[in-house]
Amino acid sequence: MRNLTGKLAIILGSLTAAACLAQEERLVGKCPVKPATMCIEMNLEGVYLQGALLPRSQFSFSNLAGANLRRARLDDASLTGANLRSADLREASLDDADLSEADLTGVLMSRARLNGANVQGAQLEIADMRGIHASGADFSASDLRRAQLQQARLQRANFHSVNLQGASLAGADLRGAQFTNANLNNADLSGANLALASFEGASLAGCIGCPVQ
């Protein structure tokens, strides 16, 4: 009986592993969903990829507008120039990902991880990024007008020449962040931790909680 039980357990385990592998490697819009997948310049508008395991994947210049990527794993992934307008990236992991020049207008990204990510030149207007973890991320030259970044962890983040007009960073951890030449007009930094943060050359008209120039 014990031998039979052991054999059944092995069979069930094999079937479960095969099912998981098949799920990871399923095709979505001709894109194989698996780690390190290559889906460059593909139309994946509105696709459902919630919780997908996609670390080290290539989505450069692909259309992912409105896609559901909630809780997806996209660490070290390349999304350069991708269209992610209004996509759902809540609680997704994008540590060390490349989002440079991506269109993330209106994206839902609350509680996502972007530690060390490259977000240079990205469009993030009216993005919901509340509570994100983005220590050391590079947002230089990006557009964050009216973005929601309350309670975000942005230690040592680079906001050089970023447009943060009307954005809210209330209660954010901005220790060591660089806002050189940034536009913070009418932004809200109330309650933010600004220890060692640099605002050299920044525009601070109407900014709440910004250092007095």
C-alpha cells in the first residue's frame, strides 16, 4: 500500500509540474509566456498576464496598452519604448527593468517594485504609483505630471530634469533623491523625508513641503 501511495504521489507530482510548465509556456497573442521570452514589437493590447512569470523578458516597442500585468514578475525585463498606457501593473515586480521611453500614461502601478529600474524619458502622466518601491531608480527626463506617488519609497532615486508639476509625493521616502533641474511647480511633498535630497536648479513655485529657496 505504501509503495502504491508513493507511486501515485510521483505521478500526481509529474502531472502537476507538466501542467505548470504548460501554463508558463502558453501562447498569448503569439507571445510565449515564459521567463526570458522574446516578444518585441508585438501587439498585445489588453492581454491578461496577471501573475505571469516573465523575468528577463523582451517586450521592447510592443503594444501592451490596457494589459493586465498585476503581480507579474518582470525583473530585469526590457520594456523600452513599449506602450503601457492604462495597463495594470499593481504589485508587479520590475526590479532592474528597462522602461526607458515607455508610454505609461495613466498606468496603475501602486505597490509595484522598481528598485534600480531605468525609467528615463518615460511618459508617466497621471500614473498611480502610490506606495511603490523604487530605490535607486532613474526617472531622469521623464514626465510625471500629476502622478500619484504618495508613501513611495524613492531613496536615492534620480529625478534630474523630470516634470513633476502637480504630482503628489506626500509622505514619500526621498532620502538622497536628486531633483536637479526638475519641475516641482504645485507638487505636494508634505510629510516627505527629504534628508540629503538635492533640489539644485529645481523650479519650486507653489510646491508644498519643498525646501525654501
